[in-house]
Amino acid sequence: MSTAVAGKGLEGVVAANSGICWIDGEVGVLSYRGIDIHELALNSTFEETTSLLWNGILPNALELREFQSQLALARSLDQRMIQMLRSFPHTATPMEVLRTAVSALSFYDADEKDNSHDANVRKCFNLTAQFAMIVAIYDRLRKGKKVVPPDRSMSHAANFLWMLNGVKPSETAVKTMDMALVLHAEHELNASTFAARVIAATLSDVHSAVTGAIGALKGPLHGGANEGVMRLLLTIDKAGADPVEYVKNMLAAKQKISGFGHRVYKTEDPRATHLRKMSEKLGKDAGQTKWFEMSRAIELYINADKKLNANVDFYSASTYATLGIDIDLYTPIFAISRMAGWAAHIIEQLDDNRLIRPRAEYIGPPYPAPYIPLEERG
Ligand SMILES: CC(C)(COP(=O)(O)OP(=O)(O)OC[C@H]1O[C@@H](n2cnc3c(N)ncnc32)[C@H](O)[C@@H]1OP(=O)(O)O)[C@@H](O)C(=O)NCCC(=O)NCCS
């Protein structure tokens, strides 16, 4: 057994063989199955990208149509799930609701106890479709609105916006959401994906692995950062403060700024490049450039002063804000997209499984420590 001790936070450790995603953090390359993220962002769709992630190659026209219809057909939730969503307190955040509801989805999945490859793929189609439905339905229920039935003729992005808002989404909104879903779909062994693989490797089940992954994504150091960015922009705006002065003070107080820094990228996160453009264009089209301008001022300052780059979460905040989406839906939207990557990794793990069980370097009291009887302890 190797006695090498990994760095704190497993930095730099290669923990699995995987054919899904390749990142070169030094030069800012991200690719899904070898295809550059810039090409996918500009040319692909969430459905095509998900098919690529799950099957290893781009689908042909027939395969893509089949994939799209399988995902659309999976837009179905047992009525008892909707009852459950109704019963949650409206103070529950959509991310907490998603985590809890996804765990319960296994009760109603016919393949619950089947851990075969084909059954796992079927469960992943269901979960991908159901994630978007749960987020949209819960948001409407907490606002006292009626549930909007899914539209199986729409794309994944369009159906989500339709079920969320109850109005046919604009072409721009669908294109923006679809591109955001492509950009967030996969990112190698990030914390939530690693959590999913660890759980899957115990031969638990897909729903358990995905529930654990949602819990990991929720944290402010991971997917929760996009909500942190928007809360910061709102706080600065409300205080009428200068954005640069505000973050300068935060940095002086050793506070972290959500949406900056990355464990792997030492240069610009290639996803941020697209989200910045999206945020700017949407803001201009909507005549509301405030969030973009504040974000840009903060980015330029932190870039110059701290040599820290914006990550995927920084401009997704102003992008979603301009689309009129509530802040606490930002991380669930990340989850709706990342379900594609989690699924690819869970399936890859189970296709060639071995329990993931590392060791710890023991730094506690020396062995053997004495067992002192209770009456003799101070
Ligand atoms: C992403 C993140 C968790 C990576 O963490 P990490 O690899 O463990 O890096 P560290 O937290 O050790 O940061 C290294 C240094 O950069 C600084 N730093 C990193 N991110 C920072 C941020 N967002 N704001 C201010 N300083 C930051 C740290 O304070 C540390 O400085 P030090 O060496 O002087 O102590 C971290 O950059 C972060 O907390 N970012 C904000 C949350 C976020 O946007 N998460 C989404 C990631 S996609």
C-alpha cells in the first residue's frame, strides 16, 4: 500500500480513470468526451450534450431524436410526489426540496432495485426529466400558483421555463437556458460528482448517489456560490455602495468573494467566458445592464488585485437575474444541468466498479492510549 499522504482537500490527487471529461486548468481547456466546451456551448443542445456524455459519442440525427423523445416521455411525476411537494413548508429552499424529493423518487421508480446498466440508464432519464419538474412545480406551489403540466413537444430547457412560468418562453430565454445547461452539465471529479461516485461504488443505488451529490452541490464553496454572487450584488445595490470599494473591504476582512477562484483553473474558467457574454447581451437586450456592469467592475478589480478569475458561478448570477429567475433557483438550475454529468459518472463507475475507500493519515493521540476508568478522570 502507498503511504503517500494527499494534500489537504485532496488537491492534485487523481482518484479515478474516466473517459468523460478532460480539463487542462493551466490553459483553461474543458472538454466533454474530448469535444471542446466552446464548440458545445455554441453548437450543441442540452439533450445532445447529455447523449454525448452518457454514450461517449455525438448522436446521429435518429439517435438524437430518440434521446429527445425518451427524455420528454420521462416528464412524469407520481401524484404522491406532487402531494409531498405541497406538504413542504414554504420556507424550505428549492435546493432542500430537490434533495429531499429526489430521495423519495426512488419509491415510485419501477427500476428502483435493479442496479443493471440498462435500468440505471432508464433511472437517469427519469431523474433528469424529474429534476426540472420538481424545481418548477415547487416554485409555483410555494407562490400559491397552479402546477403547469409538462409539454412533451418542448426541449428540456423550454419545458423547464414553461413549467416554471406558465407562459411560452421566448426564443432568447430558451437559448440562454439551454446554453447554461450545456455549460454546467459536467466537470470531472468536482465535489458533488466525487460524492456521487463514492456512493455508487458501494453498490447503493442511483437515487442515493444523486441525493448525496445534490447535498454536496448545495454548499457555498460549490454550486451554492451562484446564489452567493447575486446576494452580494443585491446587498451592494441596496446599500448604494461602490462595488469595488465593497469587495475591497470584504477582501481586507479576509472574506471570500463568491464566484471567484477555482481548485483546477489557473486561468479563466472557459465557461465564464460564455456566461459573461450572455450576461452582457441579455442585459443590453433587456435595457438592464446594472448587474452586468457591477459584476464586470468587481471582476476587473479582483482580477488585477488578487489574480483571481471569475468561475462558472459569477456571471450565471447576473444572467439568471436578467431572465427574472428567483435567486434560490440558481443552484437548483445548476443541479438540473449537472444531473447529466452525475449520471455519466455513476454509470461509468458501476460499469467497472470497485469500492472507493481511501485511508487517513492518523494524527490523533499515540496508540496505545490508556483507558482511564470514569471515576479516575479529572
Ligand atoms: C473554489 C474554491 C473553493 C477553491 O478553493 P481552494 O482550491 O481550496 O483554494 P483556497 O480556498 O485555498 O484559496 C487559495 C487562496 O486564494 C484565496 N481565494 C480563493 N478564492 C477566493 C475568493 N473567492 N475570494 C477571495 N480569496 C479567495 C484564498 O483566500 C487563498 O488565499 P491565501 O493563500 O492567502 O490563504 C475557492 O476559490 C472559493 O472558496 N471560491 C468562492 C466560492 C466559489 O465561487 N465556489 C464555486 C467554485 S466553481
